[in-house]
Amino acid sequence: MTLLQSMGNFLEELEFKEVAPVAPAAKLRLLDTVGCIVFSASLPYVRQMSREFVTSSGPYGVMGHAGGTSSVGDSAFLHGFMVYAYELAGTGAWGGSTGSIVPAAISATQYLAARDDSRISGRDFLRAFVGAAEIQMRLAEWVGFATERYVGWHTPAFHGAVGASAVTAALMGLDATTSAHAMAIAADMAGGGLIHSRNNSKRAHMGRTPASGILSAILARDGLEGGLDVLEDPRWGYRRTLLYGTESLTDVPGNPLDGLGSRFDALSKVSVKYYPFHSAAQSILDNMAELHRQRPELTVSDVASITVGLSTFMFEHGAMLKPAASLADTNFSFPYAAALGFVFEPRRLSEDGASARLFLDGYSNPDVASLQQRVRCESSDVLDAENPYTMDTTLRVDLVDGNTISTRTSFGEASRARGKGAIEFGAQGDEAILTKFDNLTVPALGETRARELREAILNLDALEDVTDVWRIAYVDVKSISTGDPR
């Protein structure tokens, strides 16, 4: 039996009672992802792009767009695009996040309601969601980090497609063999490169990922077959292709079937971002918060230079080391993150909703523009020795008076016991996730509708039809200011 056939059996046999213990965690991950979609629908560049997709071409609604409908593939693409449009989506080691699973699941429930008049209950949704997350995380850990570190593939765009096809297959009630074919087709269709580092194509290929997943399940249901040994084939297989030439550089143990069906821990390995930036910039901003605690009196004129220490892997993301040259660059620029953090000391979105808009508005601030030119990045031997995949950063601020201040904070906690380059993310409190959701959705939807959406997701397992949840957000969201916050 191939790996995919075993995964198909797992999806077919999985029952809600088995995933019930982790259902609360699944609701929080769903809440966080939907919050990202709703907020991102208000961004100017999302509104511009969505004009090409939100038409009257199908019966599928799009969050943040009143009256707009789309085809099933385009709705999955748009929701996937919006998950990552503002760099707020949760992240997991080597692409084990749920940012592709949720958009595919949303579109799949609409598709089933429109095509077959099928209603997906909250319990069935959670069962499919957890099952797909377990498959995707195990696949991500089995492939490991070397494919990003040495080859240049962006693994979420690969593993996310398989996860998206798995959740769609489970929601459709496909049998084990057909589900395996759906995942095989998705594995063949997946793709995305790290060349996206700051050219915005990440948002596009993360939109394509759930669209590919749902299309793969539809094709498999209608009889298209994929290679069921695609994951492990020694010559042309998924893992061998992604790791080509680097197999000796990764020592991630085990296989993707380890614990499948008996241990449900994938969702505990997904972090929650608290700033709208690439993962490594989370700790840059925390470093700046620590700097302000130490020296609250400092001003931009006191700073001679700022040095950000990165792992070599992150240092090789060359475009991210440059100052932001446009509004679209801001999520992917480490100098911009450092400058914005120094000038405004933004609080985490789990604490302060004003920070969401600040990352857009701050681009026009002259102090931020000036200071980001004084930020340089360097690779850190200390960070590499701890974990070559770490998202931790160090910070050194050289002052004009000759003094130096250094700080160090962590976003991802290294766990060398799990293999070379392994990484685990610190747990986020439930209350922090709920507050972040409120801070993203209330400005976009208004307090009443945002609260209704939150309560519907938190009580998902009591619902008979989850499409009622998505309809709450089928409204035009409020525009986000891009003025100067001075």
C-alpha cells in the first residue's frame, strides 16, 4: 500500500469523535485564518486584483465582497490570496500551516451546496479540517527544510496543495482510493519558488494552492487518476524531486504515516503571527519593543545604525534585506520592520488593533523612510549553530554617542531533537488569538457582524450548515486608510 493509499484510508475512516479533543484548537486556527481573509479584503491592492475574479460567473461568494460571485476555482484562489495578502497567516515548520486548507474548505462547502444541495455540518467540517492538517504537517516534516534551504522551493505551496485536496476530498465524502488520487493530482500540480521573497508572487501561488487542491478533488471524483506512489517513488517522487541533490543534508526522521490516526498534534505546531510581516520580522519587532523598554527616551536622531542578525537561511533572502521601495514591499522588508518598530513601537495585534493599519500608514512617515536606510542585516553564526532554520533574530543599535544596545528575542523555538533544521513555535494563548481576530475584523465588518462571525466559528460543531458562517462576511468591507499617521 502506498503512502497516499494509507492517507486515503485515514480520511475515509476518520470520525468526529476522534478529533473532538482538538476541535477547540481547530476553531481557533479557522478563526485566525478567516480574520486574515476579512482584513485583507480591505487592502487597496486586493480590491484592485479582485476586480478580475469577482464577477457573476458562478454561485460562489467571496468574503469582503458584497454581491460578488465567482467560480469555485476563483473563489478558492481569492480566499487563498487574501489569507497571505498581508502576511498575517499562521505559519508552521516547512509549510505545515492551515492557510491553504481553510480557503479550499470554504469553497468546497459552497460547491457542494450549489451542485448537490449538500449541507456540511460543523462537525463534518472540523473532522475534514483536522484530518487534512494532520496529513499536511506530516508531509511537511517528512520532506523537511533542505528543499527550501538548498534547493529554492517554497514548501507551503507544495504541501498546502496536498492539504487542500485532502480537506476537499474529505468534505466530498470520497472513498479512500479516490481521495488518494485527488492528493496525487494535487502533488503533481503543486509549486512555488522562494524567488517570491519580496516580489508579491507568494500571494499568487498561495492563492493557486487551494484552487489546485479543490480542482484535484473534483477531477479525481470524475475519474482522473494520479500516480498513487507519487510521494515515495525513488526516481520521480514528490520527496525525491523536492530534495534533489540534498538528501544527505536533512536528517528529519520517520515518515508521514507516523502517528497518523492515533496522534492529533498538527495544529499545535502552527504559530500565530502577531505582526503583518514575514515570520523572521516578528522577532525583529519584538526586539524593538524590548529596546523601547530599555531606553524609552531614544529618538531617530540618536541612532547611527541598526544591525539585524539573521540565520544564514534568512540572510540569503536577499530582497528582504533591502529597504521597502513601495507599499507592496512593506510586509517583506526587514529594514522597514526595524524602522517602523523603532519609530512607532507597534504593539502586537493580540493587544492593539491600531497596529494593523499602522503597517500601511507608516510607509509615508519620513522618520521611517530615513531610518530604514540606516538598517543593515548580517548572518549570525550564533543563530546558525542553534538552528539553521530559525526565525529568531538579534538586534544591535549603535547610537551617535558611541554606545550600543543589543537585544535578542524568539519567534520560533529550536528543537534539534526533532531533526536538523526542525522548528517548533511557541504556543499562543486562546485569548490572544481571539483579540487578534477582533482587531482584524471589527474595523472591516463593524462590531456587530464581526462578533456574529466570531461566535459562529467558536460554535461551529453545533451548526448544521457551515455555509451560513461564510455568508456573514459576504459584505463589502470598510476601506483601510493609507494616510500618514504623524
